[in-house]
Amino acid sequence: MLYEVIFLAVEAVAYTGLAILLDKMSSNPEAMLCLQKLCCRKSSERSAVAATPDDDDVVAEQKRVLDGQANGDAIVMSELTKVYPNGKKAVDQLSLGIAPGRSSNWRRLLLNRLELF
């Protein structure tokens, strides 16, 4: 019984230390690249995921926005890209338009979040 308690205490300290180390490493891009090379899938597999084609409706909406057919919409985002400081892309060239009749819920949600509603 005493050995199990000692083992659990050592295990708890070790896992907590590992979690803190991984958290600190995740903010360092060079450390993350090394970690990915050691334990993650190959770069050819990652590029295959990134090269997956968009759905037809996504392509159609992007074409509609880029051709200027969404200029009358209430909300228009054209080729929106979000890149984190470590270089990871969260959003890559998102284009969409929300028609005036469909935007009331979005507007209400945004105003609620900004505490202006």
C-alpha cells in the first residue's frame, strides 16, 4: 500500500512537470518544429491534408464574393486570413457574404458580445 501511494505522488509530480514543459514549449516555434519532427506524422501526410479541395458550395461562395456579386450584402469578408505569431494559419483566404435579411442574428450576437445591445 505504501509503495502505491509513493508511486502516485511521483507520477503526479512528473506529469505536472511534463504538462508545464509542453505548455512552455508550445509558445516556442523552434521547439514545436523539433517536437513535430520527433513524434508527429510525416510532412507528406500534412501536405495531403492541406491540399484537400474545398467543397463546391465554398468555391461558389468565394467566386460570388470575389466577382463582386456580394457587394450589396450586409456583411462581406473577402480573402480573410488569420496567422498566429508562431506561423500557424487558422483561416486561409476565407470569403463570404451574408445577405441583409440573414444578418440580424449575427448583428444581435455581435452587439450582445460588445454589450451595446
